[in-house]
Amino acid sequence: MKYLSRKMLIVALGSMLGGSLAVAQTAVHNDTQAVQGQASPSADNTRMNRRDKGDTAQTPQAQSNAKSDRELLAAVRRTIVKDKSLSVYAHNIKILAQGGVVTLRGPVKSEDEKSKVETLAKSVAGVGSVDNKVDIKTN
């Protein structure tokens, strides 16, 4: 019987300590954000989704499945990803290729990155023109 009550005591203490640890971690996280002057980032893409819902906006779902378009898209993606001076945002932009026209969409960190991504896309053999619809991410 003594063994059972010790075990229950250990489980109870462990539960209390675990709960205290979670509260302490949350408090530290909130204090860190307050000190840095940052609010929690908003994950709301409603405006972007509304914009992309229109039939004039090209989205990745509209990507042509023709072999030449897929190969052109892959070549543009390789060229952009190969440039290590670009941010992760720039490496992950949406690229569409159709009949030699490449459309770029998504956020990048600066105006310089926006121009650089367009220049890189234009440098790929087979690209006739680039429709640069890249957005600059703001905080």
C-alpha cells in the first residue's frame, strides 16, 4: 500500500511540475515578444486569396501540362534556387510557364529580390517574356 501512495505522489508532483513548466514557457515567450516589440504574425491570407480567386489571376493550378512548359518551368526554378543570395521567400515563389511566357507570383523580401528573380527568369533559354507579379513582403 505504501508503494502505491508513493507512486501516486510522484505522478501528482510530475503533473504539477509539467503544468508549471508550460505556464513558465508561455510567459517567457510572451515576454520575449513584448521586449522585441513584435506582435504575433498574422496568418490571414484572405486578401491574397480573394485576389487570386478572380479568373484573370494565374495560379499554379493553371499551369500547362505540356512537356515544353514543364521543362521551361523546371529550368527557371533551378536558376532561381541556384542563386544562394536570394531569400527563402524568393526561392519559393510561384512560377507558371506557358508558351514561353513565365509568370512569377508570391512574396519576396525586397525590390532588389523582385528585380533579380525577374532577371534570372529572363536569362533562361526559351523564356520569351516574364510577367512579374511578385509582391514585396512587408512586416
